[in-house]
Amino acid sequence: ILVSPDPAATARRAADVVLAGLARRPGRDPVLGLATGSSPLGLYQELGRAVAEGRADFSTAHGIALDEYVGLPPGHPEGYRQVLLREVCDVIGLSPDRLAVPDGSATDEASLVAAATAYEERIAALGGVDVQILGIGANGHLGFNEPGSALASRTRVKRLSERTRRDNARFFTGLDDVPTHCLTQGLGTILGARRLVLVATGDGKADAVAAALEGPLTASVPASVLQWHPDTVVCLDEAAAAGLR
Ligand code: F6R
């Protein structure tokens, strides 16, 4: 657990942790797991700075999204493919051809189940994720694994909680426009990454961070699975760390 004074310092430290994790497998195209949301934005900017300064190169990297909404039309600006193209590919020089996002465009269950299976196969074919970047929901969710998610779950369709839909309504014109379902890597999928890097800043995350890191390992707090992973680095600012003992 690395506590920094403010969000900017948290982002710098997280970027160093990500780059060190990717450097452990030289000679192989790095596979970077990507979260959306506000928490990792500073980290992505710092990775972009590292590229500009010649300290990093993502031109041969693969990007693996954590999750995607179901039912948004292709090209919707808040669909996570578009978000990651803007906030990651453009910023760190990751090729759009090397960005994998679960395909949430189908509306029937069989196609979505097939998309989830295909996504797991894609991750396996790349040899797994080297470093998975994560944020945490105020309710302790990880990816879109809401409280009650099975600890060994794989990529699948999930219903979004009302809390998460309200939290994400800021990206849409209103709550009614926020999708009700998503495709998300499961907790078991996330645990398969070689290194997990969670970024959380602000007092709104303090309770969730404390429950995840110091509470019991429980499906009621999905991010508590971090305790189970042998190489997890949690990057917090002081506000997000305020609930830790
Ligand atoms: C995003 C994701 C979510 C977010 C979480 C925190 O791909 O899977 O788990 O990381 O909701 O969101 P922010 O960072 O916006 O507070």
C-alpha cells in the first residue's frame, strides 16, 4: 500500500509501479489491463509522459479492457472502446488494433455469452495480463463485479447496481441513458493478471478502500480479492487512505 500526499503524486507513483511490472518480462509484447473511470486518468497521463521522455514505449503493447457496457450503439462516446481510444491509446501510443474490449453490442443473451467466452480466449491467447490497472467503486466493486459477485467468476454479463448507474450518470445525459448491463472480466479473471495496480483517490473511496484491504475477504466487498493476490500494489492519496488503521 503506497500512500502519496495528493492525486498527482499518486499517479506518478502508480505509473512507476506499472512500468516496473511491465519490465519484468522483457522480449515479450507487454499486456496491459486497462480500467476506465476517473481514477486512472492521471496514471495514463504519467505513462504518456514516460513515453514522451523515452522511458516507455507501448507501440508493441496490447491493451485489455476490464469491462464494457451492453447495448450502447457502436461508436457511442461513452462506450469503453471509445473512452479507451481517447484516454489511453491517444495518450500512450497504444495501437487501436491492439486494444481488446468485450463486445457488448449484441442484445441477445447467447451472443453476449459467446462474446464473454471469446474475451477470455483472447486474454489466454495473449499469455495473460502482465499488469492490470484497477479502480474501486464506492461500493467496493472491481471492474463491474458488484457486491455479491462470485470470487472465482470469469468474464460474463452482469446487471449494474443502481449505485453504480447513479455514479456513472455523470458521463451520460441522465440516469435513464445509463445502460443496465455490462460485460465484465470476472474476479477470477482479474486475479489471473501477474500484477494488480489499484488507484484510488479522494475521501469518497476511503470506506471502500478500508473494507477491501482490512476487512474480511468477502463477495460483499469484491475488491477484497486483492488480499488474495501475491502481487498487488494499492496506490492511494491521503484522503483515500484515511480509513486504514
Ligand atoms: C472501470 C471500472 C470501475 C471503476 C470504478 C471506479 O473500468 O471497471 O470498476 O474503476 O467504478 O470509478 P472511478 O475511477 O470513476 O471512481
